[in-house]
Amino acid sequence: MATTSSTTSGTAKGRKTTRRTTRRPAAARRPSSTSTTTSPQPTGITLVGELAERAVLVPVGASLLARDNLVSTVRGLGTKFQTRASIERELKRYERRGSTARNRFERQVRRTRTSFERTLRQRRNKVQRTVKQNRRRFESEVRSVRRDLEKQSGNLGARVEKLVSEAQDRISSPF
């Protein structure tokens, strides 16, 4: 007993679709709690036999499929390359393609090496500049400290001489 229903889909155009459904009796829709099968349950021996058969048939089928693919490929090449000139033309094409790929790779290697060397050179120059600046700064600080020490030692010497002369004056003068 087939029924036809017409529904509107949720699209912007609002197309109508026709769907046919076949009604099944309620007993057929309900899952049965007991399954009644007419085929006998496989026994252990038949299961082992089926597994052994599958174990043999799978590699045989796979090898036949590989053979078919190989035959198809060889036939395709046979129809594509019918003359020696066409084979040579195709080989030259492959050679050019390989040569182009090799040249592209070599250019990329050169570009990478040049970039690496440039980065290395920049880093080395930066380190050298920093070391040079630090050395200059250190030498300047040492000169400044030396001048300060010379001034301080000169001042200290003058003060010591003054104190010594004052002490001598006090000792030599009467009380």
C-alpha cells in the first residue's frame, strides 16, 4: 500500500518534492524478541573452513588485481609509445624535467647558503662592534679613574706635606 505525500523543503525557493513510502504492518516494524532463522547455525568446523578459505582467497584476489593493473599499465604504455621516436621524445621530456628540478634545487640551496652566511656575517659584525664599544668604554673609565687617583694622590701628598710642616712648626715653636 503506497502513499504519496508532498512536502515543502526549507530552502529559499520552496521546491516541492515527492516521496513514496510503503507502509509496513506493525508486526514487521517491531523488532522481534526471538529471531527465527531458517539457516542452521555454523558449527566450529564450518567456521574454521570458512576462515581458511578466506585466508587463501584474499591474497589470490589481491595478486590478480595487481596483475590486472600491471597489464593495463603496460598496454597503456604500448599504445602511448608506438614508435622509437615517441619513446625518445618522452625520455627527453623527463630529462628536461629532472634537469629543471635539479637546477631549482641548486638555486634554493645557494639562496639558503647565502642567506645563512649573510646572517652569520651580520651577527659577527654586531658582536665585534659591541666588544669594541665595551673596550672603549672600559678604557675610558680606567683613564678617568687613573686621573681621579692622580688628583687624589696629589691632594693627599699636599695635605701630608702641610700637616708635616704644621707639626714641625708646632714642635719647633716655644710654648
